[in-house]
Amino acid sequence: MKFRTAVWMLGLLLLAVPAMAADVDGKWTGSVDTPNGPFPVIFVFKADGSTLNGTTGPTGVEVPIKKGKIEGNQISFDLDVDFGGMSFTFAYTGVVSPTEIKLRSDFMGMPFEYVVKKAS
């Protein structure tokens, strides 16, 4: 009897896991502090199960995210960015809450963090 109850509870837990996935769909805005002042950032995310799709970039320029993943309230993705003919890949991780995402990446070994907020 205890085994059957344990199996039933495990089944309910497994069914609840997808429901606990972060709600990342939509537009998120914020800024990154740079030596030249704040730089605005915009992300548009769309979840497809555990796959994260989307774009980022200033208005009129869209850079697709790559290798996007969602695990609970954790997200990760890569961005390939061209700086004057030099290509860089930024690997991002983030923690999603209902109103904001705390993002972390690094540039040439220098970590940086910032927050984007859900746009209304």
C-alpha cells in the first residue's frame, strides 16, 4: 500500500514540473551599465516546452538567441554578436520571476549581471 501511494505521489509531482516552468513569453526590457552609460536592452522570448526561443537587439535589429533552454525558473541561451567584424558568443544564464529576469554573462572573462523587467 505504501508503495502504491509513493508511486501516485511521484506521478503527481512529475505532472506538476511542467506547470512550474518559468513564464518567459513576451517582451523584457532593461539596461546594461557600461563605461559610456546605460545601454538599453530588449529581449523577446517564447517558450516551447523546455526550449527557449527569441531575439534581442536594439530597435530594428534582431539577433536570434541560440541553444535556449528552460529548466524550472532557470534559463540559458547563447548570443552570437559581431563587433566590427569580430564575432563573439555570449553564454547567458538567468533566473526568472513573474516580473523580472536576472541575467548573467561575461565578456572576455569579465562577468556582468543585469535585470530585465517584463514589459506591459
